[in-house]
Amino acid sequence: MKISVIGCGYLGAVHAASLASVGHDVVGVDIDAAKVESLSNGRSPIYEPELPELLRAGLESGRLRFSADMSDVNGATVHFIAVGTPQRLGSSSADLTYVDQAFADLMPYLAEGDIVVGKSTVPVGTAQRHVGNVQERGAHLVWNPEFLREGFAVKDTIEPDRLVYGVADGDEYAVETLNEVYATAIEAGSPVIVSDFATAELVKVAANAFLATKISFINAMAEIAEVTGADVTKLADAIGHDKRIGRKFLNAGVGFGGGCLPKDIRAFTARAEELGRGESVAFLKEVDAINLRRRERVVELVTEELGGSVFQKKVAVLGLAFKPNSDDVRDSPALDVAVRLNGLGANVVATDPQAMQNSRRLHPQLVYGTTEEALADADAVVVVTEWPEYKELDPAEVHRVVRTPIVIDARNCLDADAWADAGWEYAGLGRQVRNGRATS
């Protein structure tokens, strides 16, 4: 099929390349000429495993191209809108400027029978605002939310765990067309759920709200564990065996970040208040508060372990991205911790395998270096992003290069006993401090 993808950021670039990889003829359109040039040369503007290979393969096959000219959507019969919906400045609400502009720019090029597919995460009611204009052109509107996990976005696009289509009543043509777009995934077993617009819009934010709540729940338990002597990791293991609860997303730590969960739960709360049902999701404000509180707790732990002050102490901050396998530092707890420690006068040296360039753009005041440079003569080591290379550090080897063997495990991803046995003072979130034995 001939397909256009409007918006070539994280979502759009992955979606365009993935659709081309399963045989469609795809053009990605974006107003950012530099981004278009980069993608046209096979260079991904983001770090996402497998995406560079998909881009190069699509460009070489001729099934994938990128353009800054909206008229290049001519000839496509399915048009995906995949632009960003950031948090509005000074508000919790989603900024729909890019979504509304994408619809407006697409309208002149729509042909009768075309399908417009919204993939952006939007407040409920957005599709209903646009369906009339789309139908006036003889076209069809579908809302098809994305469920991508950064670091696994290509797999989640090609092999989604579910496909949701929000359609106008009785629009079987739109359903059949999207089934053709996603034929590879459907044949592989991905279930299709057809709903109304409102349900499809709510699915993504409801899923993110649930995940955020689960993460903040275990972090609230970590706060209790710290004052009672309990171990939150063993607590999570125990309750995770209950199949009604499950172990996933029950890892206590510095909390969630990124471009989705924080802004989505805030926008969801704001939209519920607009609808006169703010009390229904009022708990999400506490979910957000617990999440932000964990960042401060990491800073407190570092301060406590360094005797009450971090001033002029060298602190190695391992990790800046909000999660591993990503260079995304939007609302990153890791980067926030580094900035807070720096603001308290610590000599922070921060490092990350992929996110240092993005971090420098946001916070040029920080000192950045390699892992070796960060660890050398450090008074404390803080692991805030659970990259495999940090989890696999040899505590005995690291002990030989730091000044003081203090490690704060802000993700509870290290083997606490192994670090303590190697002579470290280990502190985790919701876990008791393990005092190491002196080593030569």
C-alpha cells in the first residue's frame, strides 16, 4: 500500500521505517528540514535499537523516503498522523498545536476514500473534533493509538501485542483497510480491538496511568520499607507471585520519566477536570508526587552517605537517559538527580552510553565524561539508569579506582551483597544499607 506518515520524530520515524520493512511504500513528512535530510541519509535522529538498519534497508529498497513537502503525500491512500503532543507550557494539559496543524495541512491533499489514522496520544474528544472535516473530503478517520516502549519500539511496531482501531459507527471500510496495513502483524497473531473514538483515545492514557500507578505504588512501599527495616525488593518478589498483581513494573527506584508517562498522566488529569470528572483520577496527582519524591530521596541518600553534605565531593552519576537502550532525557529522573547534586555543590561527573549529547544541550553546566573518568577518585557512585554495563561493573575493580567505596543504587539493579562483600557501603531505595568489609 502507499502510505504517508506525518511527523517523523520518535513515533513517526519508527512507524515509517517499520511499515516499509513489511512491504509498504512509505513517505515520511516533517517540517524539520534537517531531520528530513538526516533520515533521508539513513541517519536516525534518535537512539533506538534496530532503527538505523531498518532506515537503510527501506531507503535502499526504494520503499521508504522522507520529505519536507506536504504535497508529497499525494498518491498515498493511508495517512498516519504521528506528531508530538507535549505538555503545554504552564499547564498540565496536552498541547495539540502540532496535531491540529497536521490535520489542517493534510486536508487539501485528501482524496475520496483515503484513510486518516491518528497515532498521536491525545485527550479524549480530539478525534471527534476532526472527523467532520475528514468526512467532508470523502475520507475516513481512525484513531489507532501507539503502545511503543523505548528501546523496543521496532518490535512493538512490527509485532504489537494489540491493535486498537477507533472508528466512526459502521465504518467497515476503514477497519478492512487498516487490517491490510497491519496484515503481517495480524497474521502473526496480534489481536485487533475495534471501538469508538473515545475508547481508542482513552486506551493509551489509561494504560500509561495504570503503569505509572503500579510503579508509584511500589515506590510508596519503598518509603515505608526504609523506616521499618523491610526490603522492598523481596516485598515486590513476594506480592509479584500473585497472578492478579504480577512482578512487572514492581521495581522500586528513582521512578519513571521520559516523554510519555509523566505528561500523559498530567494531561489525563487535566482532561478529566475539564470533563467535570477530576475526582475520578485525582489519585494520579499523588502518583506523580510519589514519583517526583523519589528523585529527592536519591539526593538525600547521597547526602546522608557523605556525612551530611555533598559540597565539593566528587559524585559519579552513572546514567542520564530515563531508561536504558534510549537517549531520551525528557523528564529523566537520572538527569534530574545529576542537576540537583550539582546545584548542592557536588563535583558531579555524569556519564551515559547514549544520552550525553542530549543532556549537554539541556544542562551544559554539568561535567560529562566516560565511565572511567566519572569513577576515578569518586567519593560516591550513583547508579540512576540501569544500563547493562553499569549492572555488570565488577565491584572489586571499581573499588580500586574510587576514593570512597560508597554506592547508591537508585534502580535497585545491583547485587547488593556482592558490592558489600567487595568492601562497599551499599544503599538502595527501600533497602537497608549494607556495610562492606574493608578490602586491600
